Amino acid sequence: MTPRDCPRFDSCDAPLCPLDEDRAKRTWFPDEPICDRAGMGTTRFVKIQRRIAKAVVLTDTFFTVPMLEAVDRIRPETTGLDPDSNANRQHRELEWIKKHRRGPGRVWTPEARALQAERARGLASFQKHPRSNVSGAPEPEIRTFQSTPSPTP
């Protein structure tokens, strides 16, 4: 499929189209429209675009599809590339991706696994009993004081 095959082609202003085969060469600024065609919202770079549009404060930097697909965390201080820079764009893009790329996930060392298991065993003792407080200890006794009648004069 091509962008022209999209039923919203004539009215769409999104610079990055999931149907565009050359989308890796295109740029997107956070204040520009995002594809809202049904079914295209599941594309990773479209999801990331939406997250960036909500979170990013600086809208005068641009992102490319490879950058959007590589990014892991979006923060208000996340910025794209400077459009006014004269440096090699491809080199800048690769450096940006190295800095923001998604990691392989958490790598557990045997020591970290053992510590996590120990913590989990400790939490098991904190299971909430129906008539207890959060720590598992019985509810404290509530003492009520009854007033004694004062002696009549």
C-alpha cells in the first residue's frame, strides 16, 4: 500500500505516514499532526509520536522514524535533532539513537536474583489477614474508658 491508498490521503496533514515506504527519510516535529487512521495507531512509531506530543516541551527539534522506533523513555526534556545544524544529519541521527536506544531489558545477576527472592519471601509474611492491619500484626486493642459516677454530696 502507498499513502495514496489511504482513505484519508486528501485530508491528512501528518508528515509521517505508516504506509509511506520512504518514511525513514521524513522528519516530524512534535507540534505537527500524527496519523489517526484506524489501525495505524498500533504502529510503534505512531505510539511514540503520541507520547512525545504529550510530554515534550521543546517543539523546535525534529524526529525521524528510526529515532522514534529506537527511543525508550519520553520525558519533558527529550529533544530531537536541531534542524538548523549544518552537521551530517545521518551521523547526528545515529548518535541520537545510541544515546536514546531501548536497552535489552533488565539483566539479572545471580546476586540480584537471590536478593529479589529474599525480598519476595519477606513480603509473604506481610500478607494481610482479614482482621489485621497491613503488617500482619493483630489490630491493637482499643481501650474505652468508662466514667465513674462522681460521689454525690
